[in-house]
Amino acid sequence: MTHWIVAPIILPALLAPFIVLAARYHIGIQRVFSVTGVIALIALAAGLAWSVSDGSVIYYRLGDWAAPFGIVVVGDRLSTLMVLLTSVLALFVLLYAIGSGWDNRGRHFHALFQFQLMGILGAFLTGDLFNLFVFFEVLLIASYGLMIHAGGNTRLRAGVQYVLFNLIGSTLFLFALGAIYAETGTLNMADLAERVKLIAPEETVGIRVAAVLLLLVFAIKAALVPLHFWLPSSYAEAPAPVAALFAIMTKVGAYAIIRVYTMIFPPELEVTSGLHDLWLLPAALVSLAIGMIGVLAAKKLDRLVAYSIIGSMGMVMVAISLFSPAGIAAALYYIVHSTLAGAVLFLISDLVRTGRGSVDLSTEPPMLGTALTAGMFFAGAIAMAGLPPLSGFLGKLLVLDAAYGNTLMVWIWAVVLSSSLISVVGFARAGSVVFWKSHGAVAAEPDEDRLRPSVLSYAAVGGLFALLALHTVFAGQVHGYTTSMAKELFAPEVYKSTVLETPGKLSKPKEKED
Amino acid sequence: MELLVASAIGVMTAAGIYLVLRLRTFPVILGMSLLTYAVNVFLFTSGRLKIGAPPVLRDDVTVYTDPLPQALVLTAIVISFGMTAVVVMIGLGAFLGSDDDHIDDQPDTGETGGQS
């Protein structure tokens, strides 16, 4: 039993109170500790991902209590990939926050940032549904603080919406957990997967309700239409680096859907048949369409990016809701891409805000640093809209390929392709208004809000672009990896046997079952 | 007793949902509190209702009640209590700042209205 698997949760959990208690008034020390911590996280995550890359499962029992009774932390290929993605994204977001000075516009940015990482990484690593709830709460509590970081009335109002929507989501989650516990008597995922199969067909009312409630909760997290209403305002009003980090939060919902609905409620299970193809797929298609139409309709750059996040989550959910190994592999490839692309676009919208004083899609005089910002927006828009040569295009091809032969194939292809076109038009319109037309405009009055973005800000955005380029160049290897991951997800025998059969305190699993 | 507990959960949930749909901070926060009370009782009953049974295994005890839902409820109570405090503070800040306690986006402000 390796202890390293729990380190990505422990490290930020220790670092955050240290930053609050010891370095409260020293932004320099906070920055050093925060960046060092995130770099250490990347090293940890890379080591963990390497050690499970052969298909093994690392497993840690807290307090050494055996599986259905104690709390477990489990790392397989999927969760370690998400941990690695989160920590790499966090590094560049943190560099941007430092470069742009966002971390100094309110208190406790770095402490909240570390707590946020703890929640996200915990949600990826836990092997227990109730702890998934607890880590959701940890990441949400930290995100409430980050969302209203630096204050302001519009931000506070958007914050109220965001907090209340997520509180309702948490309440639903608890109802789902209560129903699952009442039906099965366990909340450990591997144990649940074994027990749900044993429920007699005529007694499935409770577990059906629980499965649907759980799907609703994760769909709220993943901002699936019609549960997406919290996203546009809160992501647009949140500080840009925070919104960029939030790009991974919608993926937590997607991850939870993949994990729970391949292992506990797999597609071939009688209890939840129809949930995936009858409900999830149409909702995902509508999300994709609404998101991209929102891109075309947005009046501000930050809101445009927020809608493009909804659209890309729609694409991810289309691929997931196929619930075939090819679909899940494509979804995982696209998740990495859309996280990076979404974060890049939020950071660029902040570059625009810094250089120009506003993010309205209206003609204004050229911003400071316009050439570089415009070039980056161009590349980011290509990535998000899914045009060649960047990874969005490859991801979209994989999704289309996975959908080939599905009964709803015509619909999937039509919506994916036409929404791509709409998003291209939307991004082109925004880019031409913000960057091209500005050359004819004259400044009405000199504006003190306009600043040249710092070199570190550009470097952070450039780093994310480098990752996107790597994701494109090594697409073959990445897709091969996600394909083997998807196969493992649909045959989780290794996962279950590692969790349930490794001995620990109280471990007599055969005798305990009644 | 099952009927009593079940109807209590149902009534609290219904009242909570009604209040949440009022879309003003005060009723919505009250509604959220009612919903969390409902979910706490619901979680508590997910280990089956038993009266006068201890939650620990002992040699001389034959009837015992499931201790896990009690632990879950405790966690849920702590989290919901903390969250209510947070949302009251943020809601108060938003109300004092913009003199408006609507939860939803108002179209007339032009700032956040329109699309969602």
C-alpha cells in the first residue's frame, strides 16, 4: 500500500492554513509557497500517473479500515490523469494570477486557491460517494470565496446566485445519497457496484430515483442544459484566473458521471436503462447547441467564453452519453482539450480587459499589447471552435467517429457540425469587433484603466498554448492512453478487487455480508 | 411513526421548494434551511427507524440501529450550517451594495440580464 496517493489531498490541505496563519500579510511569501506547492503537486501527480500507467490501481485506506467500512482513496488511470491535468492547469492559472496582480486585489487568494485544489483533487481520488459529496463541498466552499474575490456589487450578486444554486445541488446530492444508502446499505463505489446488481427487478424504485437524482447533481456540476443557468453569470463575473480554474470544475461533474455510470450503474444494467441514451444524449446535444448559440449572441467577451464552456461541456457529454469505449475515450481526450482551451480563453478575456478597460463587444480604440493579445485570441478561438490544426478539431473528429453507427447518429453529426459553424461565426464576429475594427476608432477621452499586461501574464497564457500544442502533436499517444483507460472503465474488475479484497482492519468481507 | 416522519420530510421539502422559488434572498435562504432540515431527517431515516436501540454492537444487544446515517447526518448538518452562514453574508453584502435582493438577473440593469 503506497502512501503517495493521499499526498495530493494532504499537501494543499496543509499549505492553505499555513498560508493563512503564517504568511497572512506577506503576499510575496504566499506566492512562493503557493507556486512551490503546485509544482510539488505536478511532480506528485506525474509520479502517480506513471505508476498506474500499466493499468494497476493504487489504493489507500485511511486508518487502515477495510473497504466498505473505512474511507478509501483510489487512483486508477482516469483519476490520476485528471489530477495531473488539474495541477498543471493550476500552475499556469496561478502564474497568471500573480502576473496580473489579481491575487493582491483581495485577501486570502492563495489560501482559497489551495483549498480549491484540495477539493478538486479529493473529488477525483475518492473511492466513496459520501466523500465525493464532502470534497464537492470543500471545492464549492473555496470557490465561493474565490468567486467573490476582489468584491464589487455585480460580482457579489452573481456570487449569491452561484452559491444558492450549488446549495440546492448539494441538497439533491444528499437526498440521492440517503436513497442509495437506504437501498443498498453502502456508499463505497466498488461495493455499490456489486450490490446494485443484486437488487431484484421488482424492488428497484428507490435505486432508480437515486440514480436519476445523482445524475441531476452531476449534470448541475457539468452545466448540462437545462441545469446550466448558474454558469454564465458566475463564470463571467468571477475574476479571470478563478474562472480559468473553474474550467476544471465542470469537468469534475463529467468525471463523476463517467465514474458512477460506468461502474455502479453501467449501461447494460436493467435498472437505469434508458437513462443514458434517452435522457442524457438529447440534453447534451441541446447544451452543445445552446452554448454555441450563446457564443454568437453574447454582448461581452467574458460571457462569450462562459457560453463556449457550456458548448464544450455539451460536446463532452455527447461523447460520454454514447457510453461505448470509443465514446468515453473521445470524451476524455476532449476533456483535456476543453479544459485547457476554456482556461486560455478566460485568461485572454482578462488580457483584453487589462489592455482596453472593458470586455464589451463594441468598437473601441486599439488596446495596449493588441498584436499579441489578438494573435492569442485567434489561436484560442481556433482551439475552442474546433478548427484544424489544434486539438479541438481532433477531439471533434474522435467524437464524430465514436458516434458513427449510433441510432441517433444523424442528429449527433448535424448538431456537432452546425454548432461548430455557429461558434466559428460567433468567435469571428467577436474577434473582428474587438481587434480589427478598433484601428479606425479614436479614443473619446484618455482612460486610466488601460494597462499593458505583464510579461508573466503572457507567459502563463503561452504555457497553456504550449500544452494545447503538445496535446495536438501527441494526440495519437494520448488517445491510445484514453482508449485503454476507457476499456478499463467498462471492465472495472481490477478496481473492484483491489478495493474490496485488500485486507485491512475489520476485513472479513465474505462473512460481513448478510 | 413512519407516516409521521415521511410526511414531515415531505411537508418540509414542499415548503422549502416553494420558498426557494420566491427568488428573493430572505425567503430563498429560509427555504434552503427547510430543505436541509428535510434532507437531514431523510438521511437519518435511511438507516431504518428504530426506537430505543443502541448504535453500537455489544454482546448482550440483539437489536441495534445503524450508526452510519448518524455520522452522515452530523457531517451534513455541519456543512449546511456553515453554508447558510456564508450565503447570508454574501447575500447581505450584495443587498447592501446594490439595494436589491433579487436572486435572478434583472433585465433593467443591463449588466447581467438578457441571456440566462
